[in-house]
Amino acid sequence: MSTQPPQISQPAQRDLLYSEEEEALRSVVRGLMADHCDATAVLARTETAEPHDRELWKALTDGMGLAGLLVPEDLGGQGATHREAAVVLEELGRAVAPVPYLTSAVIATETLLACDGDAARELIGALASGRTVGVLAVPLTTAPGGALPDVRAESGALHGSVTGVADAVAADVFLVPTDAGLYAVDAEDAGVSVAPQTSLDLTRPLATVTLEGVRARAVGPEAEPAVRQGLRAGAGLLASEQLGLADWCLTETVRHTKERHQFNRPVGSFQALKHRLAQLWLEVVNLRAAARNAADTLAAKDEDADVAAALAQAYASPATVHIAEEALQLHGGIGMTWEHPVHLYLKRAKADSIALGTVGRHREELAVRVHLPAP
């Protein structure tokens, strides 16, 4: 009889570093942002009645095909993974770009990918092209597995109202979850009204969507699992957007403290500020690890995807808010002005901290999934 101990298989090792292809994608997207989405343009757009940059969206989708990264090639997409989508979101976060990429190319697309049937496939292809913007009609604060809005489906017509829907004003089609299944509604249909709300983050506006007897087409018999998949992908990749935002805040703050002088010295040379900047650097490094882990786990369709998404948001949300707050303070008087873009980053950080679930909700979810619930 053999006395050898049983062989225990080890999980496959993953590389969270950026591949050459991902770095090339980053370079292209960053160049596009520099040409079409500089801080002055974003600031000017927030003061207009048109919060979304449709020309930038067209460049991202028609020109580069980035709306279809998560869509298989046989459905009209690029057949890429969540890792590539995460790189795009990092660069969009770095520019606080006013485009519906997270809501349409990630959340709505992932929700539809969880559905079967010709209606879902047709919509997936439309969203992958970027010529159609899809928005999941749930409040932006809804966490994966959270309660769905109260929308009734009666004889194929939808009745109800949903508040706090992100990017609703840019939507061409709404995905509406009900007890009877998931439905698609064209934004231009009679009976659909979209009322903008006052939003803290002016680059990702919220609105109330009201449905009054709207005829809808079914895209999935069960809404809850599809919506959960969409929101889980959204929460996991939101951390990449937060990473890009935080990295911009750190980079710009370091640059400012090198250029700003007091007592004939750069203010960044003072030890107290060095310590604060070093702490921000550590938080960005840790945030990058959490965000990359979430994106890689989603890309691998790993069973720990829920854990990775909850972990990423549990860390990313408070860290990003802290980094943005420090960036504003360390910019001194100029950081307090409306002319400087740092306030846009702080507002996006604050809004993201309650998007797709609060920090407390994600910590509770994480504790349950790793079998360490609070006493």
C-alpha cells in the first residue's frame, strides 16, 4: 500500500500585471481622452443642459469598438474580457469622462448576456455597436442582490417609477426588471418619461424614469439573476474607474506640490506633506491590487467573483474619497475654486462610494461569503 500523501491540486496562478495588449489599449484611450476630454471641456459641459459628451461616446464606440469589449464576437462584439474593460474604465475615471460606459457597456450588457433568446441577442448586438445606449432601470445605489424597484407588468404593459437611475437621460433603451421577468422599453415610446434629478456628480447625472402603461418586449423570464450578474460586474469594474480617479488625484497633487513654492521651497518638500503623499501612494497601490483582482476574477468567471467584487468596493470606496479629499486640500486655495477640476473628482468619488451598494453593504456581503459574519 502506498504511503504517499494525497496530491492536492493548487489553484491556477494569475498575473494581475497589465499585459502588453492592455497597456497598448490604455495608451490609445488616454490619447483619445487628451484630445477630446480635457478638464476644461468637462468643466464647461457640466454647466450646460447636455451633460453627456456624445461625440466622445461616438469616438469610443464607432471609432474603437469599445462598447463591445464584453460581448462575444458571434454576437457582434470584440470578444475581450473584463480586464480590457477595466483598463478603459481606468482611463475614463482618470478623465471623469461624461459617457455612459459603465451603465451601458458593462451593467446593461452583462445583464443581457445572462439572458437567452433572440430578443436579448439583438439588444446585445445593438449595445455592442454603441449606436444604442442601454440603461438598467434600477437606482444607482442598488447593490448586487439588492431589492429591485417596484415595477408591475400587466398584460405586457409596464407601470411604475424608478428614481436615481444613472445616465437615464442618455438612454435609448431601458432594461426594466419586474416580478414577471426582464423587459426592454424604448426611451422614445409613449408613456416613458425621464425627469432629471439634482445630482452631486454632474458627469454622471441621475433621473427618475416613469412608465405609464408602456408596451414592452420580454428579454428574459427571470430578472433577478440577470440583474445580479449585471450589478456584480458593475461593482467589480467600478473599482477600476475609482482607481483611475484616485491615480489622477495623486499624480496632479504631486505635480502641484512640486510647482507650488513657499519660503523659497516647493511645498512638497515639507516633511508633513511628504508623509501625507506617501500615504496616498500606498492607498493607490492597494486600490490597484483590489481593482485588478476583481477584474481578473470576473474575466476568469471564477466562483469567487462575488467575493472579489465585494472586497474591491469595500476598500475602493473609502480610499478613493480620502484620496480625492486630500487632493483638494493639498491644492490649497486653488483647489477650492470651481475653475479647478479637482472638485469634479471629489464629487465622482463621493457618488461612487454609494453606487452599486454602500461600503457597509459590501462589507456585510464579504463577511458572509468568507464565513466571518459579525457577532
